[in-house]
Amino acid sequence: MDWKEKAQEIASRGVVRGVAAWERLRTGACYDPFAPGFYENPYPQYERLLERDPVHRITFGQAWIVSRFDDVEALLRDPRLSADDRKSRRFDAMRKRLQKAGVWDEEQTPTLLRSDPPDHTRMRRLVSKAFTPRAVAALEPRIVKLVGELLDTVSPAGEMDLIRDLAYPLPVQVIAEMLGVPNQDLERFKHWSDEIVRTLGVSNLDDFRRSRKAGKELRAYLEGIAEERRREPREDLISGLLRAEEKGDTLSIAEVYATCSLLLIAGNETTTNLIGNAVLALLRHPDQLALLRDDPGLVENAVEEVLRFDPPVQLTARLVAEEFEFRGRRFEKGQEIVLLLAAANRDPSANPEPGRFDVTRSEVRHLSFGHGLHFCLGANLARLEARIAISALIRRLPRLRLAVLQPRWRDNTILHGLQSLPVSF
């Protein structure tokens, strides 16, 4: 491509996309989620950042991009950073733009993901009771049964869409049962979840309109469930959250709804992506799949390797609450720092030969569930569901193979997962 063609490409992508493209052309390394093929395979871009500019400033977003393992791990536990995006410069600009367009949600309440102590400590202490190792282990028989039932219903013709038929319904049904949500409403949750996460990463006004509409519908639904649980409490998570709210010193009713929404969406999106990404990686690496078939005991290590190699959550962000210097750069108060978890997992200083998928890797280091105060509450549950699903597929479908050359990926810069994964067996 000559310079005239490059200029035309930049102009065709608009101002923001053009600046990103120009930086990538000028430096050879730029975090550019607009780049062609990024959703399908962001890892070559991450590799360039790791090599050339691991603490990288992007012009179009006025943010810092950090990619090396040790740096990301250190910043995830740094008390000078905040998870509350309401403190960012970008948040104020976005709020004004969305208010002008009439799509700003004034009722939004920070969730566990986007709150700091003491609020984060208070909410997490309550919700974590449902995700202790003992509580998660008690769910194993039910998850095994659900996986078996889902695989019993797949087409007798030897074809299935792994996302539609297994990876989506399993985690959302598990979390819905934990919360106490009726099974007949699962499809509605799928719709609400898909719509709400449209605003993660690159998004437009229509995405915000649809996300806001889905959020209001989900809250109205949860309000109805809450009223039922107040009249007739059960042994489920919603009843437990409401009991805490009534004590007056633990959760507000707005926090109850925000927490329920977060758990439903997280239970759907991240574990669905983990199972889908795992099966795709195994089918694209038949030698590793063969190892797993020969030694099913490797499944636990295989799940950790998938989390490192192709994680369902690619990044997280923090806000600078207190100005400080890091790796020779000055982080100013209010600036946003994007921590590339997926790039950190492929840092060769943390994992030798990071581009090699190896289910026997002796020490798998990854930050896919975060680190520090905000380490993923549902990490053990996600691991358990993935292990059970993969083990069942290998045992019951020994001739499992891809039915397409290029499966379709979702267009999301934060949640990395497949729209569909047709397989035959």
C-alpha cells in the first residue's frame, strides 16, 4: 500500500479511526480496536505492543494502554487507581453527550465491578457467600446433570451449534437457578444480556439506546421477582440479598438490583465465551485434543491454558485517583488506564512460548480473572462449568470437529467470544 492509499484508508475511517490508523502506521504499534480483523484475532497487535510500547498512550482516547504481565498485575492492586469510572474525564463527556441525545440512565448504580472500598467491600462480603469453594462444589452434581440434558437434546444428525446448544444455556441456567429465576424466562435474559453489553468497548448512540431499554426491562423484571421473594422468601440468592437490604446497613435496594443484573450478565457472557473459546482452541489444535482424550485428568490444566491463551475478557480499566509516575510515564489524575489482560497473558516473561497452545503447560500464569480486590467472584464457578462441559464433550462426542473454516466472532473489544460455533460429531 503506497502513501496515497494509506491516506485514503485513514480518511475513510473517520476522525477517531483515522487517528488510530495513523498512529499504527507511524509507530508500527498502536492499540487499535478498529483495525481489520481485530475482533477475530487481536493477538498480533498485542504482541507488537509488548515488544515496542508496553506502556502506550493512545491519542484518540486520551488513555494509557498497559500490556506487560508484571505491570498489569501491579496496577490491578495499586490503591492509587480506582475502578469507579464515574471519576474519569471520559465519563463526564459521555454523560453530557448521552444526556443531550436523551439516552442517559440517571438511575444506574455502580456494581461490584465498578466500585471502590468501602462500598465494594460491603457488597462483596455479602455476595461472596454464594461463591465460596464449598458452595460452588455443591453445585457440581446439578451442573453435570444440566450438561447431560443439553447434550441429550442435540440434533441426531450429528450437528450442533456449540454456542447456542451448550455454551450459552448452561451458565445462564446455573446462575438463574442460584438467583431463583424461573427457567422459562432464560431466553429473555439472553436478550437483555446481549443488549446491555452492547455498550462495552466501541459503541454508538443506538447501542446505548438499546442497552438502556434492556436495562430498564431487566430492572422491572427483577422488581417483580423481589416482591414475590418478600412475600415468600426462598433459599436463593435474591432472597438473601433482600434480607440483607432490610437490615439497612448492607445493601440498598438499588444495589440489590444492580448486583442481580451483574450476576445474570456475567454468568451468561464470560462463561459462555470461555466454553466456546476452549472448544475452538482444542479443535484447532488436534494434538492437544488427543492428549486430553488420552488423559481426561488434564482438563483442569486445559481450562487454565484456555484462560491464558484466549480469555473471554480481554481487558479492564482503572482511573487514576492520585497522580503518580509509572515506568517513566506520568499518570495524571482522571486519566484512564486500560489493562490488557489478554496481552499480559501472552507476555513471554510470564509464559514462555506464549503463542503455543499447550494443555500440559507446567505453570500457567494468567490474569484473566483479574487480581487483587476485584478478582472475579465467579472464577471457581466458571472453571467448574468449563471443566464439566469439556469433559462431557470429549467423552460423549469422540469425533467432534469443526463444521466451518472461520466461525463468527462477536464485535466486542472487551468480551472475546463467538457468535456461533457449528460443529459435527
